[in-house]
Amino acid sequence: MSDSVENLLYVERTKGYRMKIFTTEITDVIRHIAMCLRCKGVMRNPCIIIETGYSIYYRLSRTPDVTCFSCKRKEEKHLLTDNVKRGIAILDVECPLKERGCKWVGKLSGIEGHMESCEEFQLECPQLCDLVTKRSKMEDHTTNHCLMRVVKCEHCEVELSSKDLEHHFTICPKYPLKCECGENHKRKDIEMHKRDYCQETLIECEYKFHGCNVRFKRGLKEKHGKENQ
């Protein structure tokens, strides 16, 4: 299964940032200023309910009715707290794929951008071959190994998927076939070669109507004529 940025970065129910992406040195700071007590994740859109002063993360809208998680009062007024947002954005984080080998570290504000280029991120093949592999290997796969990649027949130059190439060779009109005489000819020309030119093809004597019923290889025609002068 391919990776999902949402599953790697965000708490499933409320979509706050997962705690595991933050470096251990600032975990205590996060808990005090940035953790949403509703979702236990780090707030992505921090809000303050004016009447209570509690910070919450609310993802559906900037100005919804909000029920305070502490006093359960429903409040209509709340503000986006830019100072808290800026403070959260500069927190230090590491790639959630660190265990696979990614060494990226940076600020929270840059993690979504990193995930778009992370070499360890698992992707589905864009050519729909069902393979899932990390981003660092995907270009080589799609270029050189994917069975669904478009290739060109080296003989007739028709374009088709790699998985169909072997079968195509069995019907390609320009695929070279080896004749019994040792020469190679295109499939579309092989029958004419055998009929009219191949030195190994059995032919009848040109004097058959005079009673010569001998059959011999075309290459022996001259010899047969000399022997029967």
C-alpha cells in the first residue's frame, strides 16, 4: 500500500499534527503551548474561544459555533491566534519516515513540502502496474522495468506496453526470421524469399513438361542442368 501524507502527519479524527514528528528536545514546549486538548495533536488552525481563553484546534471553518471542550459552553466568538500559529510553524520536526532512512529535519512549516519530495515515501506506480515502491526508485522503475511503460518495437516502431512486446514479436511484420538457408528476412517477406529466391527451397525442374520429374534445392539447379544435358 502506498503512503498517505494525511496518515503520516495528522491525527486521524481531527487532523492535528501527530506528536511523533516533533523532535524530543521540544516535546515539553509543544505540550504547553501547542497541543490541542481535544485531539491530542499539535494544532494546525489554533483558535481561542474568547469567553474562556482556551486554545483549541478547529478544522471545519474559521468562524463556526464552537463548544468549549472544558466548560461545554457553546460559544460563537473565537479568533485565529496568529502568534500561536507562527510559534507552531517554527517548531523543529523530523520526517515521519525516519525509521526507513530519511534524514530530513526542519521546521514544521516545511514538512508538507518535504513530503512531496521525500525519497522514502511509498508511491503507487503512475503507469498502473500495481507496484508500490519508494520515490527514490520510482523513476528507474517507470523508465526501465514497469511492464506498463510504453516502448517502441525496434523493428516496426509501433508503440505498445512492455508487457505486450514479446507477443508482438510473434506477429510483427518486420520481425526478422531466419530462413533454412541461414539468411534473415522480415516476416512479411519470408514467404516471398522462400518461394522465389531461397537456395534451400525444393523446386521442380523447368523441363518437367518434357518428362523430368526431379525435385531439387534451388541452389542445385545449375548442377542438375549440367548432369542432365
